Amino acid sequence: MVKDYEKLLEKVRQNLPEVVLVRERFEIPKVLGHIEGNKTVISNFSQIAGVLGRETDHLLKYVLKELATPGEIRKGAVIFGAKIPSSRINEKIAQYAKEYVLCQECGKPDTKIIKEDNLVYIKCNACGIKRPIKSRV
């Protein structure tokens, strides 16, 4: 009886569209930008912050600190005060997502940063877990 059930399950899985089986729904956009002289201009930084569900200022502060470079938001674009390869910026944004966006319990990006009693937490809306984070940013 159990083997029949397993065979039926396998048959159903084979007939499912591939899109249903893909677990990864969260994809961080890659930075779009260019270098102007000694500066790096990123035009889609606000879009990336929106996908992450975080304030642009919070993400920018983290990336600037990690890259040890000055920067600012001007006319909707982020301008770094140094020539920085996009791969390094993408790496720091992925690091930020791991630390401040993705739930460590279930791995989903459905989280919010909340403050309670001078402590900062990440609360997952998917699994309900709440964990403290360093408010270093």
C-alpha cells in the first residue's frame, strides 16, 4: 500500500510544471551603473532596496560601511566616491540580504525590522520567529 502511494506521488510530481517545483522566488536584482571619473554611479539602488523590503538609507549605510567608501543619494541614483566593481557591490548587497532580510529559520524574505525597548529585531511574517540583530547600521 505504501509503495503504491509513493509511486502515485512520484507520478504527480513528474506531471507538475517546473515552475511549481522551483523553491527560490526571491532574487536580488544586479546593480546597474557606470563609472564617471573616480566615482561609481548606481541607477537602480532604490529598486534593489524595494525588492529587499528595506529603506534605501539603511541599505546604503550598510554598503558604504562595508566598502569603506563615501557615498550619497543624488537624483535617485547612488554615487560612490570611488571606482568599485559591480561584482563587489552585488556581493555586499547579498551579504546585507543574508544578515538583515532573509529569515534564518525558514529562509524566506518576508521579514520586517522592528524596534522594541531599545532592541532591534527581525520578525518573519512567514514562520513568526523573531530574532535580535546587531543595530550596527
